[in-house]
Amino acid sequence: MINERIDDLMRDGLKLIQNTDIFCFGMDAVLLSTYARAGKKDRVLDMGTGNGIIPVLMQSKNPGSTYSALEIQEGSAQLARRNVELNHLEDRISVVKGDIKEASTIFGEASFNVVTSNPPYMNENHGIVNPDSAKAIARHELLCILMML
């Protein structure tokens, strides 16, 4: 594909296809995957998974846990599926295209022991919104608003 590259994740032989036209992961996703913990039988949901970096990295340090990766953008969901296949993780990670606002409907209420997310850091009125919609959605709260309670 155009503007794709395969990056070595430097962990357990894992690799990740990245597409610069969509969005490339940053150090924050790597740190989140390092600090998030899951038990051997835990079910983990990564909301807004993008290219799947967080569940791909997390599964290598949390053996026995299973992952669902939820992504609203079709192109990113397809890329996440390709990354799962590239690393032969189909038995550990499933990618679902859907809206995080509908997560309880898609998966059922209280279906997960651990939930991760590397959300957009800016609201729609902060910073310059990228004219490319895939990057804008990844960086700005355009499709939902996340609030800390």
C-alpha cells in the first residue's frame, strides 16, 4: 500500500504496519501498553485502537489474556486486523469496527476486566485540526467527548 512501512517493535519479534496517511503511533501508546496490566484470564478492551499497537504490545507481556480492539474508522480497523495477522495473533486479538459510545451494546455490559484507550488529546476547538479526516479524528475529540469524572 502507499505510504506504508513495517516497523520492528523491538519486542518478541513483533512488527507493525504503519500508514502515514492514517496515523502513526507515538511513545504514549508504547508507555500505556507497558504500564497497563492484565491477568492471565482477563479480557481486555482497547477503545480507539487505531493500528492496534496497544493490544499487540500488551499481549506479549500478559500471556493468557484476550483482547478486543475497537476502532471507529474503517481504514484503521483494517490496518489493525492486518497487524494482528502479521504477528499471528488472531487467537488473542479480535478487531471490531465500531463506535466506543456503543461498546456496551457491541460487547455487552461489564464484559472486560481491563479497558485501555489512548484518546485524542485535543478538543475540536484546540489546536489546528488536520484537514485529513483520519488524522483529525485520531488527534481531536471530533466523534465523541471524553470526560474525567
